[in-house]
Amino acid sequence: MDVPIVCFVGRSNSGKTTFIERVIPELVRAGYKIATVKHAGHGFDLDTEGKDSWRHKQAGASSVVILSKGSIAMFADVSDQMNVEDVRSRFLDGSYDLIIAEGWKHEGYPKIVIIRDQVGEIPISSEGLLAVVSDKPIDWHVPLFDLNDVPGVAALIMKHFPLRRAPSEHELDV
């Protein structure tokens, strides 16, 4: 069974990343193993000029993998825009309980929208809409959570995406 995906969507600088970094610990405490995928619509460059990995890429390597004890990073060329399912099948194994994606607002993935300014500030597909997180009164016929109700959003996520396995004692001690 594929690892479920939930997307957090909203306007740039609406607080998506901040909210995600607050909800992850709630899910981890409940025993979830989380992977995140971030959509960078304007591109990005994580590699540092002059470092060995950067030099390998500059020399023409299509993919560079960096390993250390407990960590792995990969810089790879992709031929086109990838969706979250492509990332899941290509890079994430089935040991995760949930993938939290930031972005992909026009896709049909289950999603939670963060709204800070006004409804309609960006077009969002209503397909798969689970909830709205906002400091404004909004009626979209889905649950509405305050920006500070991180436990409530985590509970909603756990209801929609229950653990498929029992968490280990180590995971519950985190």
C-alpha cells in the first residue's frame, strides 16, 4: 500500500512551512514516521559552490549522492516537473506513515489550505480539501482551524490517515 500524501497549500508567505514544522512533532509523538516534500516553484540550489558534491555536478554527473552516518542527500537532474507520487515511488520507501507535501495546490491530493489574507487569494482545487487553517472566518463546508490549533489539525490528519502499524516504544518516547 502506498504511503498516503497530505498537502499543505496556500499563498507564498502564508505560513505553510511554519505550520508544517509545528504539526510534525505532534504526529511524531503519536508514532508517525514522516517524510516531507517541498515544491519550489521558482527553482532552488542547495549545493554549495566549491564543495565536492557541487564539483561533481559541475563536472557533469546527473546525480550526486552524499552519505554520512545517519544522513543522505541527493542532487539529481529531473527531466520535467515531478508530482508527489513520482517522488514517493522514486525516492521514498514504504517505511513512512505519511508524506507531508508543501505545495501542489492544483493537484487532487488531500489538502489543508492555509489562508492569512482572504479567500480566493490564490486558486486552489477543492478536490480533496480536508480543512482550512486561518485567522479569518471562512465557510468552505470543511473544518476550520485557527492558526494556533496545531493539535486539532494533527488530530484531523490522524483521523484521515491512521497509522497502518503500531508505533514502537522508541517512537513514542520522542
